[in-house]
Amino acid sequence: MLHLKDKTCIIPTENFLKNQIMEYLHLKRVFAWRQNTGAFVMEKDGKKRFIRCGIVGCSDIIGILPNGKFLAIEVKVPGRKLTARQKEFLEMIRKNNGIAIVAFCLDDVMEAIERVI
């Protein structure tokens, strides 16, 4: 009988999950891209400017399914939660007939995509 003293498991990073999901979407011929959002400070001529990139709450992966439906996937590792703005964004996609997915693993995306393709 095998006894494991250390029962730790490796939790994948969000980047690892995003890469897995992007590969799967490519295999399914879904036009999709990673949507990076965030902010940074830029300094020029001694003045600092706050620059925001993207829409606050926008999902990590955006795409268009072969049937023309808009796709938004918010990727989270287990233990992480959606922000209020992320929830609002996903709800807006659903209200406008799009497909909104919260993915904690690749299986979450596979199950949702198989239902709509």
C-alpha cells in the first residue's frame, strides 16, 4: 500500500489555465483572444499620468463562436472570486445573448462550449 506523507497538490496559475483554454478554443475553431486590462503610471517631462487599458471588469478571454455568438470567459484559479465589475460584465454579455463563462478549469469551458456549438 502506498502512503503519501505530503498530500500537496499543484494548483495551476491563471496564465496556465488561460493558455489551456486558448489551445482548446483554437482546436474548436473559435476566434478568440486574451483581453489584457489594467493600469500603469507613465512619466513624461516630470509629469505623471495614470493610464488605464481596457474596460474595467472585462473578461480574460474574448471571442466569437462559429455560430456568431459573442464569448466572454473569466478565468479564476480555485479560491479566487469574481469582482463586482467582473460579475456585471458577464451579466451584460448574457443579457445581450452572448455566452459568458467563469472557468476554474478547462472542463468548465469544454462543457459550456459543447452545449452551444
